[in-house]
Amino acid sequence: MITILGASGHIGGKIADILIKKDIAVRLVARHVDALKPRVKKHVEVMAGDINDTEFLAKALKGSDAVYTLIPPDLTTKNFLSYADGVGASIGKAIELAKVPFVVNLSSIGAELSEGTGPIVGLHRQEERLNRIKDTHILHVRAAYFMENLLGNVDLIKSKGIAGTAIRGDIKFPMIASRDIATYIAERLMKKDFKGHTVHYLAGERDLSLIEATEIIGRKIGKPGLPYLMFPYDEAEKGLTSMGLSPDMSKRYVEMSRAFNEGRVKPEARSRDNTTPTSIESFCDDVFVPLFMQKKVA
């Protein structure tokens, strides 16, 4: 039995689909049952509940050969680190209570740093928390910048004809599609071929700057020469808050952007082991362009 936390999320859902297609016994855990109904079939169990409820979570993990864990995003939380610590502690305790032998934990590049990286600090703390668990083999997957983050520019492109964030447009860093993260994690959950407490980086198909990514997006959506702008930190923070993020989350995302700009978030050197297949061009064709075409201007 493989148990997936956040099974209705972007990565958890993709992991579930991969395992279900292989007829592997899977237990899906999410806050709401309705989000999981489309995946209910033979060999699939569903458990809905709050992962802050350690008693519930321990029951959900009981009997699992391997578990996928993450700190689910909460863009409206008043204090992200407090939220992440609470969720992380519940997950860690439940793993201990259920005596789970193998765990694959979603983390991020930059998670080796204990401060100054915005929400990534919460993932650093969770890595350390899980590493204190005895008799459980844990693999932390430090994934690169999600290509899906680029989708946050759809409204801006439609309304203003520009793309932009608080990250410098000229610096290159690895970008990865969530489907490649899911493919890698699903394989590790099935093979259970890791021992002790280890880290594996995923660096996407190649390094890109946001200027380069925006140029590719522009060509794909029929807007060649689409410009990318770096927003001042204070303006970026206000913009995120206006999009519905809490003030704390807005501040932390801007702090993460600053860490990228200052070169403090340093991925592992690219290799065959950490390079994944989906290019930014394929991501645009399969994900960005369809969403852009169907999105209406507010």
C-alpha cells in the first residue's frame, strides 16, 4: 500500500494517477472526499480529513509500505511558518506512530538554508524534523522552480501585455514541470530503493532565465516580443496581496525572490540523474497555452 498526502493537489494527483494506472494499491488522503472521487476505483482507498489531526493521519498512514508527504500550500495563512510547523509536526508524529518504513518528501532547492528564503524555510524545517525519525528511510526531493509558477502571469499578460515577478529576468536557474516531479516520486515510491535520510535534486530539462521563458511563452501564444519586467519588491508584495495572498505569504514570496536574485538559492550541478524531460516549449504547448486561451480577461 502506497499512501499519498495531498492527493488532490497538482503533484499528489499526478502521482496517484501514475500508480493507479499500474494497478498498485493506493490510499489517497486529502481534506475533501469530493476532490478524490474521480480517482476511486479498484485498489484505491480514500480517506478525507485534516492532516493537522495527528490521530486521523496516523490511521491514514497505518499499514503503508511507502508514503508521499508534503507541506500543502496555504496562500491565505496569517503566518506561514507557524502553519508549516504545525502541519509538519503532525506528519512527523503520524509517521512515527504508524511506523512507516519509507517516505518520499517533497522539498525544494534552497532547503539547505535555515533562513531568508521565504516559504522554503518551512521545507528546511520539515526536512530536519523528518530526519529525526528513527527506523524510517526518507528521501527529500528538492525540486527546482515550478514551471507552473509561470501561470501566475496569465492575467497580467491578458490585461497589461507584460509578464513579471520580483525575480530578476536575466538570471538563469532550473525550472521543472510538476509532471516530471510526480513521475520521479512515483518511481521512488514503487521501488523503495533509498536508505537512511537522503536528498535528491530535480533540475528540470534546462536552466532558463525568466526573460527567456517569457520570450518562449510569447511566441507560443502569438505575442512575439512579450516583455518581462522585474517588479520592485514593495510593488510585487502589494500585487500578490491584491491577488488574494495573505500579507505574510506575499512577504515570504518576495523574500524568496530576493534569495534567488542574490544567488543564495543554489541548485546542485546539472547531471543526467537530476535532469528531467519536459522542456519549457512542451510545457507551454500542453499547459500554458490551453489555460491562456480559455482564460477570460477580468
